[in-house]
Amino acid sequence: MKYARILATALAVGLPTIAAEAQSMSPMRGEVNSFTDVFAVRVFPANPYDQKIKVEIHVYDQDFQPVNARIAPGTFQLAAQASRPVLVVVPFDGAAERKVRICTESIPFPNQQTQIRAQICGKFFGHRKF
Amino acid sequence: MKLFRTAFGAALLVACLDHAAMATTQNVIFNGTVTATCTLVVATNGTMTVSPDLQSLSSHNSGGSAGTVTLTTTGGVSLSVDPVTTTTAPAADSTATTWTPTYSTSGAHTIAETGAATALTIPGADLVSVHLAGTKGGSNRFASGNYQATVTLRCE
């Protein structure tokens, strides 16, 4: 319960009000202040297609190495023109600040010779406040 | 007395008119914020064909076609392609292939074909053409069978 309160405070402090419109992912930039050893970001992936798609959320560091973040949900189906919130909790791993990319990836259409994977990445900067 | 009534009536009328005029000049303020945004919609996947010397499997070759993606952005983002990591090849192909993904755009941003990241500073919509070329060196040749590769197009 205490953790949830701290997490909620970190979200409230770090992020402005976010509108969930029909975009691939919003926001694409953000700076979060946290009083714990993690920081949280809420992003809104959207499906701009006229058909249902499968979406995956991944978190990478500045060198595009995977970050062990908690993503809820990490993989899901998104209806045509729909959007939904995804909560990403990123550990500082002992650092005072951390830059990460949160990426929304669409799953390519199958059975094509050259498939294209569309990836929308937002850049987020977490500051740990002591 | 008649003069007094006329003056009083005129004063009352002026007061009412003045009050009505004040009620029509209120301002309603609207605020809005547009954050940096990018939307990618894959329109078509690409097709690669093999060259006569069997050392190139590319969307640039005759009969091949680029994949197309529509991009819409507010600006303040960058576009790039990742090195190809996911490929499938027929079992008969045991030699190394070098895969080179590239892209070009037309529309709000005109970008000549490149494999490097490009900043998109202004808002607008573009058609992105994504190409992929696989090459073999030396005496190596592409084998018969089905090839497939995935190109990641990133907007960040």
C-alpha cells in the first residue's frame, strides 16, 4: 500500500495530464521525479489502422539494450483506432538518474518476403530524489 | 412632473442598455498542448528479387518493390532503420549474407535514400519507402527457396 502511494506520487509529480488520442504512442518525451528506487511512466499506445493489431511494449536503455522494467501489459491486442494506457515501472539500478526508451512495436503482417516492423519510441528521463 | 417622469424613464432605459452591453463581452479562453508525436502505418511490405549473377537479393532489383509506410508527425522526432537481425533462408543457403536496409521519404520531408537516422524537424505527412538489399561476396550465391527478412523502421 505504501509502495502504491509512493508510486502514485511519483507519477503525479513527474508527468503532466496526458490525453489519450489516436496516436501511435503518447507522450514521446517525459521527465519523472521519483522518491523511490524506481520511476513510473504511463504511455498510451494507439492503433492507427482500421483493423485489430498485436502490440508489444519494450524498454531499452540509451544503447538499445533491454531494460528489466515492469510493463503492464507488455503484449496486447488493440482494436482499430483504439488506444489504451500501459504502465511502465523502470528501476534506477542504483543510479541517480536514468534515460530509457519506451517503444511500441507493431507485429508485422505474416507471410510477406520483406516485413516491416514499425517502432515508435519515446524518450524518458527519470530523476531519483533523495 | 411630466418632465421628471420622462427624465426618469430615459435614465432607466440607458441603465438597462448599458447592463445588456456588458453581458456580451465575456471572453472564453481555450488552451491546448500538442506534444511530439509520430505515427507509422505500414501500407505495403516489400518484395526482393534476385540479380542475374545470384549475388544480390534486393528490392532494388528488377521486379522487386519497396515496402511503403505512411508517416505523420508533429516534428521534433527522428527516423531510422535498424540493422536486420531476423531473417529466414532456405536450408540450401549456408553462406553469409550482408543485409542493408535503407529508406527514403517524400512529402513534407524529402530524404534521399539512406540508412542513417534523419531528424524530422517540421510537422507533416510523408510516404516512406523502405528498401532491403542482401548481398553475397566471393563465389557465394543465393540458393533457390524462400527468403524472409524483417526491417524495423523507428520513429523516436
